[in-house]
Amino acid sequence: MFLVPFLPLRADEGAVTPPKGGRGVCIRDIYAAAPDSIFPLLTKNNRLDQIDFRENNMKAEVKNRFDSRSELLVLTDRYLKLQLSEHCLVEMRLLGDSTFCMVETFSAPAPDSRIRLFNTQWQEQPSVIEQPSVGDFLSDDIDTDVRLALEALPLIKALLSENDNTITFELQTSELTKEQRKQAEGKVHGIIRSLPKP
């Protein structure tokens, strides 16, 4: 897994100016203005090309700095889904005119997500999103050994909604043995929560 530490932004980095015409800030503008420290695999020209391709109903795939492919899968006014690499999926959802949520899901191979909030100047905000504990996903009658195995390696995938300000959490069971997965069937549930109002 390739992780790059979050670097402080210069005053002129990541600034988003509302476009003319009164339509307000859109997620495309935020993505276009992202500093290199957020998407080190992509240049600004890569991101602008992806936006242009997507808005012209073309496949929004570009070659990134590692000579692999990055594809902008979904782009609406408030939501974006980016397959940054084979093992990293990024989602962004605009919560209001000044705040957005970003979810990065890393698969190695089981998916696990990191959730962050930013203002539209790409300044990270304190997280107020309550992430469920392992026990929140489990039925009371689940086998104790299965519960302990899941608690020992809590891999939780988060998914932003394309249509509203909700987030879905899914506890991953792929690291369990075949027998444990069978015992867990029907006893591990997804959780949907509302994102904070800006």
C-alpha cells in the first residue's frame, strides 16, 4: 500500500472560487483545485483531463505518475468517485457550500477506509463522523470466536451515497476462515448514518 503523508498547504494552494453564473461551488471545482499532496499520483492536468472527458461522456481514464491508470468513474455536482489505482478508491461528497467529505478505501486485499472532512480550501477539519465499532455490526447470537476474530482485525469499508448525505459502513469478513464466514452469515449487518450538516 502506498501512502503519502498529508502536507500543509501553501496559502495559494487548493483555493476554490465559486464559478460565475450563481451555481455555487461544485465538487468538480474542488477536485480540480486539489493540491498535489492529496493526489500525488495525478497532476493537475490529469485531473482537468478527467473532468473534461467525463463531462463529454467519454471514459475519464488517464495515465498517472506511476504509469498505471486512474479513472474518474462518477462526477455530479455534489459527488465524485475516482479509481485512483488498482488498490485505492476515492469518493468525495459536497455537504454544503463550504464542507465536503472524502473517503479513501485501500484494498490490500480486503478493503479498509479512511474518512476525512475538508473545507473547500482543502483545509482538513476535525472529524465529527462517528465510525461504528465492530460490535455495532454484529447480531447478539454470533459465535464468540467469530466476534473475537473480527475485533482482532477490524476492517471497515465506508461508502458515500451518490444521492444524499449518508454514509454506509460495511464490516469486512474476508479475513475470517471459511468456517468462520459460514458461521457469520446473516449475523453481520451494514450500517447507514447521516453525514454531519455543515
